[in-house]
Amino acid sequence: MEMRPLRGRAPAGAALAGAVLAGTVLAGVAGGGPAAAAGALRASWSFDTPVGGGYRDSSGGGHGLRAVARYGGRVAAVSRPPGRAVAFPARCPGACARAILQTPHAASLNPGTARIRWGGLVRLARGQAGGGQNLVQKGYADRGGQYKLQVDGAAGRPSCAVVGTGAGRTHLALAAVSVADGAWHGVQCGRSGTALVIWVDGVPRGRARVPAGLAIRPTAPVRLGGKGVSLGNDQFHGALDHVWIRIG
């Protein structure tokens, strides 16, 4: 399946997002915005260093990504100056192409009861929004616990979800804004204490309350672009760049 490169200069909002995602202190953001000391960097994927059919973990943590595909799908490298991003298969009726990136399970990527932040740069065209699309996830809602960043429905609103190990209840922070406009946006999730917050381009856009001491210890891999490659995999139909996970 041919994937068309994403070209052009990122808008001003993406520049702000890039600063946030790089760990820069963002002064004046209401509601406790991202900060440089927001936990230890456990994994980071810039997609500028492909290796062995996958991508290197630029954090030094050793959590390299490999591609998994079905029905002719593939994860395509695309241009996002000054480097590269990755694009996932487009929407289609029926048994569409499926493709994700994943890294093997590692306990070091589980927060337990600690603070966790995760996110990345996201690009999704309006015509590619719809259904549930999983961008970054570790674990499942029905077993073992989970943390996830997703984009929901035709409106293209991102949300953050966490499920405690053995708890079975999903806690969801849904953003009040859409990211399905074809531009790059920085989207970040954060669980700290009893608060689950989602930021879009450095601004908190939604929050939910979670139980104190909620433990998240899934045994599944970290997956980007979907929860697997079977039908109903919640395939993401956009592009990602600079995905990262911080814990502590």
C-alpha cells in the first residue's frame, strides 16, 4: 500500500508542542502544565534512526520498536522536517490494511502507583477520523491494567485512558478540542495522584479523577498505532512523531 509523504512546515502550534515534548518548562500554563522534571525518561522514539525494520529507542532504555502488519499494511517513514515521522494505513471499507509498531513488555515501562506522562506529536486528517483509534498504549482495559492515548470518533477528539491492574474500570480524560485538521499537534497524558489530565499543544484540555493509589502494571507490550493487527484493532490512520514515556 502506497503511503503519501506528509510535507510542509509545521504550524506554530506544533512548534510549541515540540518544545513541550522535548521537556522544556512551559511557563504560565494553567492547571499544572508539562515541566522538565516530569519524571525519568523511560522511552523515546523520534523515528529518525530506523534499524532492522524498526526504530531505535533514543532514550537509551533499549526499548526498540518493530513493525507488525497484516492485510498488506505497513508503517511508512514520511518527512517531517528536520527529520522523519511514521504514517499508518489509511481508512478503507472491509478488511483494511493493518500495521502497528511495538516493543516487548518491560516492567520498567509500568508506572505502578507512580506518576506517569506519555505522549507525542500527532497528525490526523479530518477525513481519516472516525471510530476508536489507538495512538499509544500499554495493556488492555479488560485485563492487567492499561494506559493509553487515543483519538475518538469523527470529531477527532483525543483522550487519555487508565485502568488499574485487576480493577476493570476505565478512567477517561477527554479533550474538549479536535486534532483532526491535518496539522501537527502535541498531545500528552499525565496521571499524578488522583488526577488524569490531557494536554493539547501545551494547554490542559480535559481531566478526570482517578482513585488514589491506582496501580497500573500491564504485562502487554507498548504498541503504537493500534492494539494489534486483527480486524477491530482500533487502527490509527494518521502519523506520529517524537513519542515518549516518563515515569516518576
